[in-house]
Amino acid sequence: MMPEPADIDRVLDQIEEALICGDLIRALANIDHFDPSVRLHNERLRELVHRVRVAQEDEDRTHIMLDQAIHLLENDDPDQALLLFQTIVDAFPDNREARAGIQEARRHLEHRHLVNILIQHVRESREAGDLNATREYCREWLQLEPGDETAVDILGSVEKSLTREREVRVLLHRGEELITRELYEEAIDVLDKIPDMDPGNTGALELIQVAMNHIQQTRNDSAVRSAVEEASRWIDRGHFRMAMDKLESIEASNSNGELRTDIAMLRRKAREGLLDRETEADLTEKLHVAVSRKNFHEARTWLGMIAEINPLSTIYDVLKRELSPDEYEDLTG
């Protein structure tokens, strides 16, 4: 039995209303109420059937695009996912899944932007040698990307470098302290550990050089001090020429002030001793002339001057051998 025209129109209105609302299931259910003959001869029904099929195809394509967009989002491609979600919303503004996808894609993009900023900060701070800043940026990076292998590797490397830096600072401080205490060999032993830990550390090499210079200076001062002591002994024994030769052989330009003062004093003594020896020789000659003339009064004058210059002079032994006891007594008494 064919339905009445009024009933047909009412059902067709319901199909159109369902299409407008996007309710394809209801639209299809109403279409199924019609016999094939009605579908064949009713132009409006044929048009509505076509529209439903088109809507079904659009809905199928939309589901495919949604699946693709979600897959892209899950595989860290929010840019392409956002384009697909936006395409769906442009065609179907009321599609809630696509609108939610747009928001999620934007959150992913913002997240990636923040991560990229941190990665840039990590790179720049490492290049600048600010490892403390690098460590903090890596920690922030891991808060956004927990377990990120690159961030974990960089953080581990930075932590090792910072630990090594602390150890190097301790060794440098210890080396400086030992140098201050004049324990130069011990200082070098401590500072020698640094180049293996930090090959580019010039401070350690400079301190090692300072310690080695002090060691060489100590050795030089020891050699100079030994030579000074030897010269002093020569002077004490009256060997002024030997003392002067020893003092002239000393290279004391790099010695400490005390040693240079001692050397200057000994040179003065040696020069004075040599001068006295020359004077003593002249006086001795005059003494012998006076003695040969039996001028003991004049001879006593020359002998007194010799004794004043050199209390240890051997002239007395010479006179004792050359003069008679009475003459010697007259001269020295």
C-alpha cells in the first residue's frame, strides 16, 4: 500500500531535518520506510538519498582524517596534525573531536617550543662554559621531557665536569697553600694531578712553574750560601785573595737580599784585608831597612804599625831568628 502524499512529505521533512542535524542514522531509518518504487519515482526522496550518501562519505573521510591526525599527534608531528584537525573543523565546525584535537596539537607545539628554547639555552651555556646554568637548563628540560636520553646524557656529562672542577679547585688551593709554606716538592706532586683532570687548566701549570722556580732558587741560594761560607773561612784565616776569588765566582744576582748583603760585606772585608796586606808588605820592608841600620827606634814604629794591621803577623818569628836576644828584646820590649 502506497503511503499518502501528506505522509510522504512529513517523512521527507524528517529526513531533511535529520540531515541538517547531522543525524545520518535517523535519516537512513526514515529512508528505509519507503518502498523501492517510491524511492525511484519521488524526486525529492532521490535527492535526499543522494545527500545522505554524500554525508556518509564525508563522515567516513572525516573519521579517516581524525585517525590520521591523532596518529600524527601521537608520533610527535603536531604541525601536520593541526593542519588535519583544522581542515575537519573548516568543513564541519561542530566536530568536537577535531576542535579538541586542535587544542591538543597547540599544546604539543607550545611544549615543543619550550623544549627547543631550553635546548638552545643548554647549547649556549655549554659553549660559554657556564656549566652551572647548563645543569639547571637540563633539569628543566627533563621536567618537560622526563627520561629524554639526550638531556640525561648532557646532564650526566655536566655533573661529571662540575665535580671535576670542584676537585681541581681543591687541588689548586692545596698547591697554593703548600707553596706558601715553602713545601715546593709536595706542591708539585699535588698540582701534577690537575693536567690529567683538566688539560686546559693553565693555572696549574703556572703554579707548577712557580714551585719549580722556587726549588731552583733554593738550590741556587744553597750553592751561593756554601760559597759565602767558604769565602768567610778564607777571610778568617787571612787568605784574602782566595776569599776574593771565591766571592768573584758567585752569581748572586738572583739570590735573596740577605745573601747579597753578606756577599757585599765579605767583599769589603777581603778588599780591606788585601789592602792591609799591601800596607803590611811596605811596612815590613821599611822595618827591615831600619833593623839593618840598627835604628831600633824607627824599627819599633814600623813594627807597631804592622802589629796593628795584622796581630797574627809572622814578622816576630822572623825578627827572633835574625836578631840577637838583646836586640830582639830592645826592639819588642
